[in-house]
Amino acid sequence: EKLITKFGVRTLPKYDKNFKGSYSGSVKERDLAYHNGTIWPWLFGLIAEKDEIKDFVCIEIMRYGLGCISEIIDGDEPFESKGCISQAWSSGTILEKLKNG
């Protein structure tokens, strides 16, 4: 529960001392954030209910890569989409959930 957000699943909870809430900065800083706090949308497709996915998709496909699901999302507000603009596994798991429930 501490990892789940309306955009996906965080790689670490916010209270963890290694948590990095923003995928930004130098290459080293981004590497530290990649598995230490960013949100992974593809995991949301595995655990969320269909209605939650619909809400997420309506927001996500209009803000970063038009019509696409991004690779990662910042673990802190304002939850900016980052990484690969159109990530196949993110889009695939989300579409699978929308199609098959």
C-alpha cells in the first residue's frame, strides 16, 4: 500500500532513506532515482482495477508522449512523466488490463 499511487507503483516507499522522488539531475542522480522511488506504470497494469486504469490513462496519454504511456513517473508530486516517452511494457500491461479486465 505504501508503494501504490494513482500513476503506478513506486520502487521504494517515501519513508525509505534511499528514496529519490525526482528522476532529474546528472546521470548519476538519475541512476540513483531510477530504482529508488520512481513510479513504474507497467506494474499498475498488473495490480490496478480497470476503472483505476481508465483514470490513469486519461491523464497520462495527454501529458508527456501524446497517446503513449511513459517508462517512469517521478515518485513525488507533481508526478511528472519521465524516461522513455512511449514504453512498450508500460503501454502493453495497461492495454491488456483495459481489454481483459
